[in-house]
Amino acid sequence: MSAGDETTIETQSVIRAAEEGGRRRASTIIDVANEANVAIGTVSRYLNGLTVRAANRDAIETAIHRLGYRRNALAAAMKSDLTNMIGFMVPTLSEFHAPILEQMSSRMRKSGRAVLSYCHNDDPASVLDAIEFFAAHRVDCLVMDGHEEAIEGIRELLAGGTPVILYDNDVAGPPVDRVLVDNRTASARAVGHLLDIGHTRVAVLAGSLHDYAGSERLAGYKQAMVEHSVEIVPEYIAQAAWTESGGYAEMLRLLSLEEPPTAVFCCNYNMTVGALALLKEYGRRVPEDISIVSFDDVPLFRLREVGITTVAQPVGKIAETIAGIIASRLSEDGAHHAPHSITLACDIILRESTRRPHAASTPGSRADV
Amino acid sequence: MSAGDETTIETQSVIRAAEEGGRRRASTIIDVANEANVAIGTVSRYLNGLTVRAANRDAIETAIHRLGYRRNALAAAMKSDLTNMIGFMVPTLSEFHAPILEQMSSRMRKSGRAVLSYCHNDDPASVLDAIEFFAAHRVDCLVMDGHEEAIEGIRELLAGGTPVILYDNDVAGPPVDRVLVDNRTASARAVGHLLDIGHTRVAVLAGSLHDYAGSERLAGYKQAMVEHSVEIVPEYIAQAAWTESGGYAEMLRLLSLEEPPTAVFCCNYNMTVGALALLKEYGRRVPEDISIVSFDDVPLFRLREVGITTVAQPVGKIAETIAGIIASRLSEDGAHHAPHSITLACDIILRESTRRPHAASTPGSRADV
DNA sequence: TTTTTTGATGATAACGTTTCAATTAAGTTG
DNA sequence: CAACTTAATTGAAACGTTATCATCAAAAAA
């Protein structure tokens, strides 16, 4: 192209052409190309970081600045089949999930990607909606907690070439990557600690037995009991919803047993909160009257006057691992590998909520509830 | 169109046509139209809920199901200039912000929209990146906390016709909707409570005075002091970063004064945590030795053995109000209204961390720190 | 019936990018 | 300096929708 004087008049009039009552047409790559007197393709090359002759580069930069041009990511995504968006499903933005999302976001940002999040509140219909939504928006990859009802949708996504990564909760079937946590071993160690310091009447506040975490954590409890040759008492296995009220109600039941437990392993944060609320209400002191071990490490457990001994899931490691898998799956060569299944270890954080059982905690001290 | 026998052979071969090594071309609206023997436009009408002849509707539904068709939201957005995505900026997914995002998500979902979130960690560069990102993805509306460095970007967005809503932190200038909280009045009431129950040596742990919340909360403190005719002592105004360590350090300074305060108003959650840590370390009991009032209501404050009296921001109301403004702005008629500026009231939640000053807390009881 | 009114359908042009083959400019080498 | 190699540029064809408008079918009114 000749650095044409004859085109100058035309290009000047192009700038900010249409001002139709408030909503202005955003300038496009075509406007930039005209303004800079280069081909559209050249502007595209510039925008995508490919080499461009110095003179053109300057002209393009000036044009972009003058026009206030902003690339339309949708159009780009449509053509290139890459949205640079990662779908991320969480049940809720709890104190466990929020940090994972936050870390995922910042890690993804570093590779030029963004995270589109969706809370499904454990509602099956919402889970399906979420998959539909992510599929419609053509996310490059979907990260989600496992759900039975999602299996069909996951298969469709995989068939369409979208990698899916399961975390937190496992579900059998689809050939996807999994980033899980060794719930069983961690639970066994947590309960083992209670047994080690002399407790024998150890109860468990188990969550739903229908999901992976719930059954694994209960299995860990049983494993520790067996390993320490302590009899498993059926009444000490309290099964409830994963909620605060679930923890409250079952803790109440445990307290009213003939021989109430001297220590309780609560299988998640919410149940622990419920249990603590009940104990406070009934004047039971932690750890003097009863020892508590929880799962999940939230600020509350660290900052309470009496810190709560707990199993800390490696939140940072989880986010890091997921991010790594995404990077690998989205690279040319990593796309066709067999699925990884990574299980991360947890830490037990000892705080003040666990202590040797009191000598006075003998049989028969039934709670008057 | 004749219900053609002669087309049947053709359409059957269309299904799952191209299987190129793992990544299959997703079926499009065109495939559906062919399969159902209708025009593309008719399928589009069906997808968008417009009336379609019964026979065609059935044919389309069957075709969609057989082909596993999923609408491409990007292509739709590009043409219709509506992405149905709301951009949402948060500094961090803290215990204050996470619930807002969560509630925003579920409210938006009800109107068929999704929330794209971005954590900027109060890093100016990230704030700019976020705006760039949201602009590129053509979000229908941007919700963000106020930032000086974002003003220029906000203006560009507005000029392009994208509504912007400020929340949490205000910033002067751009004509945008604002959803704020009456920090000043809330703070005045919180401090007023301390004064009411007899404290006179009341200190404030103020955050950054350069931002809206920081200056307003300090102003509220001063207002209460004036209203109660209590002299404002400069040493009692402790100014620090909004962080845990900031609260820790300044609390230390306050304790080491000739006449340490008998009550402290901490201007946010993190500073309170820092202050509490220091008090525990130095053996000062709350509320026996010192009363504490905080800002923000997080689970910790509710679940500690000694609950913390605090100012609760109306998180649900904030989300609701933002959602309402979005709906209005995105409707035909609401688009051109003058900006709203809504200020919501906070609640004071009385717990156990505030109590009348101890008779023994006389001048001269200097802390040996 | 015939004419009018209403409403769904069909073909095609956008929307704003990327990609690709063809072309031209710029370096390198003999 | 010619002949070759390499690299940047160009123009046009996608990508998968929605929007428009001219048709065409069906129901309502005459």
C-alpha cells in the first residue's frame, strides 16, 4: 500500500461517525484499520501480539487510542473457538469455597483467562442450568463439584471437546480429571488424635452418606476406631444434613445419651457451628467438658477464644492443582492425555478444643436435656 | 413446505456428520433447521420463545434433541448486543463481599442473567484490567466498588452505553448509580452506644482516611462525641491500614497511653481481629477490661464465646437494591433516568463485647507494655 | 365466496473478529 | 546486483446467531 495522501480526507471523517442519541456504536477493528491505513488482518496481528512492522504498529496504536477502540472478545471467541473463560461451579460461596474461587481467579488471570462462577446451592435444577449456561457460553473448561445429575451433561461437554474437572466431591462415571482430598485418611488422623489422648467415647457428626466426602469421612472415623481397637457404638454415629441445624440437632441427641461422648468429630464446618451453639446453650465447655475436632479450617476456628482443632483442606494446593490441569488440558499436547485423578493430603491443625478426657466423665452422667 | 419423503435420506446423514479426532464440530442452528425442515429464522424464533406453528415446534424440538444442539450464546450476544452478563468487581471474596456476590448471582439468574466476577485485590492495575476485561466481553452492566483510578474507564463505559453501578465505596465524578451504606450515622450510633453506657475514654481504630468508608466512619465517631459533649482526644484517634496487623499495632499504641481507652470502635472486621489478638496477648479481657464495637457482621462475631457488638451492613438489601437498579437500567424506559444514589441504613447488633466501664478503670492505670 | 387482516415463514444481510492463501516487501546469500 | 529466502501484509471467507422484509398461509370480515 502506498502511504496515500488521497485517503487522508476519508479517514478523518470516519472518526466518531455515528452519534445516535446516547448509545454510540463502538468502534471496530475495521475502523482502526481504516484510520491506520492498514488491512484488518494487520490490526488483528497487532492485537494478538504477532510481529507488525514498526510504522504500522505506531499507526495502529494511535488509531486505537484516538477511536477508543476495545476489542470485542465475543467476536474473537466465536471465530477462534477460544473464549478464555473457565466455568467454575460452587454450591455456595462459603468460607471454604470462596478462597478457592478467589485463588482460581487470580491464577487464571495470569494466563489471560477469566473465571465465570455460578452458585447452584446444591439444587439439582440449578446444577443443570449451570451446565447449560456454561455450554452456551462456550467456556474453554468447566470446573465443578461432582453431582450425580450432572453426569449426562458432563458427557455431552466432553463429547464436544470441553475438558471437565471435578473437585471436592467425586462422582463415578465420566472420564474426567479429579482433584480430591484424602478425606478418609485425614478423618482417621483427626479421630486418631482424640483416641491417642485417651478418649474412648468418641462420636461422629456425619453428613450425608450419599456423597463422596460424607461416606469417606465416616469411613475414616471407623478406620481409626478399628485401628485403636475401640468399639464402634452405633449411637455415636450421628448422621445429619451438612447444615448448622443438622449439627445442632444431632449434638443434642448425643448429649442426651446414657453415656454421652467425651469427644466429637464434626464432619464439616456448618455442623461444627451448630454443635458449638448447642454446647454453649447447654453450658457445656469446650474442651473441659467435651472435645471437638472439626473439618475445614475457617477464620472462626482460628480466631475464637478457644481455637478449634480441625482438618485443614489444602485450599491453595487445590486451586493450584486445578489451575495446572487446566493449563495442561488447554495446551496442544495435554489435550488427549488420560484423565488425572489427584488426591491431596490434609493437615491436622491442633488447637485448644481437644484435651484429655476429664476423670469425672464417667458412665451415668446423663445430660438433663 | 411439503412434509417431504425425498428429504429424509438427506437429513439422516446430517446427524453427527463430522467426527474429526475427538473434537467434534458442535451442531448449529442451521443443522437444526435442516433436520427439522424449517428455516433458520423459525428455529431462532422458537429458541427465543416467539410463537411457532405447532408442527414446526415439535419438529424443532425433536431435531434439537437428536443433534444435542446447544445455542451459542456468543453468537447470539454479538448480533443482539445483549450478553446477559453482569460484570461484578470485588476487592476480595471476603466474608463481607462473598455473600453479596452470591446473592447477586442468584437474583440475576432469575432474570436469565449471569454474573461474571473479578477480584482486583485493591491493586490499581488489576482494577484497570478488570474494566478492560468487562468492556471486551461486552457485559450489559458493570457493578463495582469505587476507585479513583477507574474514573476514566467508567466514563468510557458510560459513553458506550454500558450502565455502571458503584457500591460499597464512593468516588466523586461520574454520573452513575450508587448503592452505599450510611457509614456515618451507623458509626455515630455505635459510638453513641458506648457513650450511653457510660464510657468517656472512647477510642477509634480508623482505617484509611482517603476513602469514603474510612472518612465517613471517623466522621460518625466525631459526631457522636460532639453530640454527647465528650471531648475528642487526638491520641484516641488511631489511624491505620484496614488490616489485621494495622489493628494490632494501633491497639498496642492505645493500650500504652497514659490513660488508655475503656472502649474502642474498630472501623472494620480485619482491624477488630487484630485488636482482639493483641488484647488476648496482653491479657486484657473483653468486655471486663475494655469494650469493643466493630463494623461488619461476620460469623466470627456471632459465634465467639463473647459475641462482638457490631454494625451490620444490610448485605441482602444491598444485593437486592443493585439487582433492582440493573433491572431498571436494562429495561427500555429506565435506561435514560438520572442516576440514583441510594444510601442504606445499618443495624447495630448488641452482643457481649460492650459493658459499662469498670469503676477501677481510673486514670494512671498505664499498661506495662 | 371474495376480500381483508393477522401472523408465521423464508432467504439473506449483518455483527466483529480470526484465519488462510496469495501477495508483496524486506533481508540474505552467492 | 540478481536470485533466493523469509517475513509481513492483504483481501476475503468463515464463525453462529439475530433482524429485516418480502412472502405466503390461515383466519376473520364482508
